[in-house]
Amino acid sequence: MTISSSLNAGVAGLNANATRLATIADNIANSSTYGYKRSDAEFHSLVINGANSFSAGGVRTTTHRLIDERGPLITTGNSTDIAVSGRGMVPVTEAVALGQGGDYPLMLMTTGSFRPDDEGILRTDAGMVLMGWPANPDGTVSTFPRDTAAGLEPIQIGINGFAGDPTTSMELGVNLPATETAMGSAGTPQTLSVEYFGNLGTSETLTVSFTPVVPASGQSNQWTMLITDTASGGAVVGEYDLTFDSSRANGGTLAAVTTVSGGAYDGTTGALTVNVAGGPLELTIGGLGDPGGLTQLSNSFAPTSISKNGSPVGNLTSVEVDANGFVHAIYDIGFTRTIYQIPLVDVPNPNGLISLNNQAYQVSADSGPFFLWNAGDGPTGEVVGYAREESATDVAAELTQLIQTQRAYSSNAKIIQTVDEMLQETTNIKR
């Protein structure tokens, strides 16, 4: 019985070391595979208790993949090469699931080289498609459920290849000549034209004219500001009466603004809203007492600062992903638009995920339920563009284990050989 158990233990040892050899071979074979997670084989003793004699139980093995181990990050030249610095994975699906309707099967990856296909969908060469939450036209991302993948969709950048950015806000800094509001001045209107961009990318113009109020005596320090819009056929979109301070402390700054027509003026922010043909436009002329807005000093009319948002129509030149997972489309005329947000998926037990082909993983009962985090929030790390995660395999350590496994396998084979010789000796007793 004892000799037979030794034979069984030797066979179990051969099988166990063969399993360990298989994990080592898989690790070494994938030492250059981006995002590969190392496999490991653990040995467990099997104890068989006999009544009056010892019986060798042998050994059992369990294998598992160490998905929570991360390989080093390296930089690349592709903006949509993505890795995760820290905990969390990016959501992906299979290309074969596109166009079938319904929800896309959720899979996870820690890194991937995503490039647009003929339809502009970001995918890897192995057919894994990057998914994210779509952004609204203004670049904001709506609130989506965090415990389901229902809001995720394949990231498609081709549809955003040609776009414009309408102007929604503008800041004016202008100095008006104080001498024009004095008795006897000519009262000549001062005119300023400012370009802005409409909803269709067209170039439009706001014309702002300042007409001084000339008093019969002394100095009024008052102007009438009239705003017209070319997109509205030259119609007046705002009229305001301006009064400037003449005190020693705040001389030349706005003292009061009275709305004749158009949106109300906010003395704290210095902003007012005019309705141009494409919608409301916020115009900032400076707050009361603010020397950075409209001023009335000396005898010269001079725009001191003009700034606005928006741009004409441009062509998509590149796509980049920031640390918070926002996908930005960059256009050749200089503006950037947020088109998607990539959440990071986290589970309580990453090592319980089901391993799939192409370094992809799937949620299982052992991994626990998933949750979608904003990158950088909670336990998750950041999304890194222009980067790939290298294999977690340490070739030197694997080769060391390979030597140990080979010696252990040979030793177990020696046990079988010894048991065979002992059984042969037992057989020879009869002779």
C-alpha cells in the first residue's frame, strides 16, 4: 500500500510540475505581449490518513491569472494608444457585436492600441472596440448609470470630422475719449466692429457704436452704447446708457449702466446678454469701478482688449485622450471639442475576472459586480494616452522557476523509477 501510494504521489508530482511548466511557457511566450497578465500555478498537499501506516497523498495544483499585477508603461507615438495608470480598466466590446442591436457585451482591458477603422470606430487590430459615454454638443457629458453598461457606446470619431464652434461669449475693453462728453465737443459717434462666428460657422459682425452726450455746460461723462448684428440684418440687439465716474478714486471707470433694450446688465460681473440671430451671446464690458472694462479717459478712442470664444469651421486633425478619460477632437483651426468620456471599470476582485483572448477580461461571480468610475476618482487611476502597458512577465524569474520545475520533475520521475525497482525486487523474492 505504501509503495503504491509513493507511485501515485510521483505521478501526481509529474502532473503538477507539468502544469507549472505550462504556466511558465505561457508567461515566457507572452513576455512581449502588451497588457499580458502572468499566470501562476500553486501546489497544495493532499493528506491521506491511514489507520496504522503512512500513505503518500501527493500534490494538487490550482492555476490562476494575476490580473491585479501591472506591467510598466511605455510611451508610443499614437494618441489613442491607451493604458491605465493604477487600478481600473477601460470598457471594450467585440467588433463582431457591432450592428447586431441591443446592448453590447462588456469586456475589460488595461491597455490597447486603438485606431479608427473605415467607419471611424476606434478598435484594435484584434477586433476589440473602445467604448465610452457620448458627450453633448456643448462638450458636457450627461449623467449615466454607473452599475450598467447600457449608456456606453462604441467611440466613433469619423462623424466629427468637420465642425464649427459658435461664439457664445465676448469681452470688450475700450477706452472712450473723455473730451467728447464736454461742452462744445463735436459729439462724433465712436464705432467698433467685432467679428463673431454663427451656428453654421459663418463670420458675422457685432457693431458697437458709442455716442457721447454733449451737455450745454460742463461735462456729462455719459454715452449711449448701441449694438447691432449683421446676422439679424443690422437690427439693434441692445442699447445702453453709460455713465462714467469722475471722482479721484475711480475716475474713468463705469459708474452706472442703464438698460434701454436688450439683456440686463450685471454690475458685479460686468456682463450683459444680447440675442443675436443664432441665440444669446454674453457680452462683458466690465463691472462698476473696474478699470479693465470700458473706461473714459483722456482724448483717445482705443480698443484695449477684445476676446471671444468660437471659431470657423475646421477639419479634424487628431484625437487625444486626457487623464480624466475625456476624448477630445482637435481641429485645424485651433479649437478642441470633447466628444466622449471613457470611464474606468473596477471590480472588488480583479483576479476573479474571466480571462479571454486578446488580453480582455469579463466580469464573473468571483470578481464581484462592476462599477464605472470617472478616471482619477475613487480607487481608480488615470487614463494615459500615447502609452501602452507592457507584459507583467519577468523573464528572469520565469527562467529561474523553469530550472526549479525541471529539477522537481526529474525528482518525481526518479521516485517512479525507484518504486518500479522496488516492485521488481518484491517480484524477485518468489524466485
